[in-house]
Amino acid sequence: RFHRPPAGLGLGDEARIHIKSLRLLTDAMNVFTCEPRNDLLRDREANEAYCLAEPGRQYAVYFPDGGSVTLDVSALQGRVEMRWMDIARGAWREPLTRPGGGSLELETSDRGHWAALVTAVE
């Protein structure tokens, strides 16, 4: 089984941090109103990034090994808040505010597991 050593991570320190990171992300958004929306990603290589979104309200983009994509946020008018989750450290980076509408360029600061959360500013 994938979760049992030696084939997987087990419940070691790395797995615990990843679980914590996922919990931080799901606490910051309502995943139950979202659906997979990889069609909102442009300039995406195969398996580079994955999008879960409720267009016009919230978008989460997961990068398994870093990278850069363009996210279509044309349904999101007004201002947006963008936050990066450093999954390996289980911590958010400082949020950035950007104009909504159009598209956003998302680029990780380095390789590894990252998630970007883009939400409407209310």
C-alpha cells in the first residue's frame, strides 16, 4: 500500500507537514463549492498544475513540482487576493492583492509542492 513504508511516506514528518498544508488550504476556501477546472489554466505542460475552482469566487492551483501557468480569472471582477502555500513547510506566504478580470500569471518561487489560492476580495 502506498501509505505504508517502505513504499510510501507512512505518517512521518514529511507526511504530517503535507497534511497540515492541505488543512490550511481547505480552511481558507470552500472546496465543496468547487470543481476541477484545468480548462482555466493556459500555458500548462502535462501534469504541471491542477486547478480546483468556483469561478468568480475562488481558485486553488496545485503545482506538484513548481512551474508557471496563466490562470483565467475573467469571471472574477474587482480585486483579488493571491496567497501562496509552501507545502513543504506548511506555511502561507504574505498575501498579494491584484486587479481581477482577465488572467493572472502564477509562478512558483522554486521547485517542489506549491499551491496558489486566489479569492475575491469582499
